[in-house]
Amino acid sequence: MWTNGGWLALKSWFYGSARLTKPTCTMFIGNPVAKTLPFGKYKGYTIAEVAAGDPEYLQWLCSQDNFCSNRGVLYRDIIDCFEGLRDAPERKVMRGWFQDADFCCQFLQVSGGEALLLQELEARHAAALEQITGRIQDLTETIDKAKNYTGAPDQQIWAQEYGIFLDPTEREQQIADFGQTIATLHELHKKIANQIEAPHPKISCRFEQHGFDVVMRASLHYPWGSELRENYLGFQDDRIKRTVAIKIRGVISPTAVRWVRENRNRGSPDHVVLLVSQYDAQLVGELAATDIKIVFAADLV
């Protein structure tokens, strides 16, 4: 629970005790400070607006015994708002790092996002090789059946199902075409069988979305997509994409950790990361068994 001293210290980040007004809020939907209070004398005002004009009201509200238990999500959004504004100078600097392409590549690597992209790239490559092998096997079986075609009723049904010509001359040409396709697929398999060299990821960042400081979108282009499609194989989209939602804090706090746990699906990210300025060995140990990834600023220097 916040103490009076803590709240008064945080109040210095706002506009003093000025009269509460109703300014235009330009923050993204999903940002905790843009949420409105659903009750009370400030019903309809955002958390940020009330914090700027009457922080003592939020202090009183969060001190009520039943508020945390009955309005847990709103309670944590209020605390997250104050912690975020307390860390505002550091957060602004650290958000600025994501304007640099080299830093984004480094962050993607340190946070584990690059490893996830590469795993999916390898999985797609394995699937492509499996597709080629499967097509070669299917065509080989089709050629064997076509060569032994006698016109029996069951063979006619098979021929109609698989588009095999009934005319002997046309069927011979079709068998030859199948053979050429098999040769082409063998060459393609040989060409791409070696481990592929991972291309550089394409990265873009957007800021202050869904309550996260940064939302990073990274993608890799699978290099053999066009050649696979020429042989009626492959995938509809050659891009392998990952979205990383990043919450920035000066220090790790239990509130920030809870917020990430409860809101990790906002915006449907693939990966959620806490980027923290100051190292905290105790909380790192506590979070070691969880699925929350923590990156420290010192890891990126």
C-alpha cells in the first residue's frame, strides 16, 4: 500500500494541486492513464486527469480495504500510472533508444525475440523440405500407377480423381511431364537442403500502445518462397513475424510485474518484455521461474 510520503513524493511529477479540469486526452486506448474512473465524484475522468488535479483522492481510494479486492484491475492501473510517471524521465530516454535501428536489433537478440524468429524460420524450412519430399513421393507413385493403367473400373475412378489422361498418347506425355517435375524438385531440394543463412530482420516500433511503452514488430523473409510456389508448394506469406510488447520501468516493482501478467495479451503480442534500468537481484530470482522476460539496460550497453 502506498504511504502518504510516497504519494506526496510522486505528486511532484504532476501539476501541483491545481484545480481539476477536463483536458483533452491524446493517449492511446489501452494505456492505463487513459482509463476513466467508472464511479465517484470523478466518474468519467481519466486516471491521469485525476492524478494531475487531485492525487489525494486516488490515495484515499486505493487505501480503502475493499477497493483493492473488489477493483483489483483499476487499483493496479492507478499504481502503474503513478509508477510510470515517477519513472517518466528514464522511460523517455529509454524509449528514445528504440529510434535507433542497431539498438533494436540488439534488443531483439538480447530479449530472445530473434531466437524465436529463427526457430520459426528453421521450422518453416523443415516444412518446405518435407513438402518437396512428399510431392516427389506422390508423383513417383502416380507415375507407377499410370504406367500400369489397364482401364479397369477402379483404375478409371482413380484416373478421374487424379486428373490422369485416359488416352494412351496423352498419358505418356503426362508421365514424361511428371518425370520432369520430379527432376526439378530433386534439384530444388538439393539447392535448399543446406542450412539457410538467416536474413537480417526488418524491425519497426510504435510507442504507447495498449499500455506498453514500445511495441516492436520484427519479421524475416523466407528466401525460397517464390521457387516453392513455382512448383505449387510453399506458403501464402513468406514473412515470419513476431510482435514484442515492452514495458519500461526504472526499477522492477511487484505492481509492474502483476500488470504485465494480467495484461500480457493486450494487442496480442507474441512476446512480452520488462525493460528495467536498475538491477534487482531479489526480484530476478523470484521471476526466474515465471514466463516474464526481463532485460536490464546494462545488458544493452
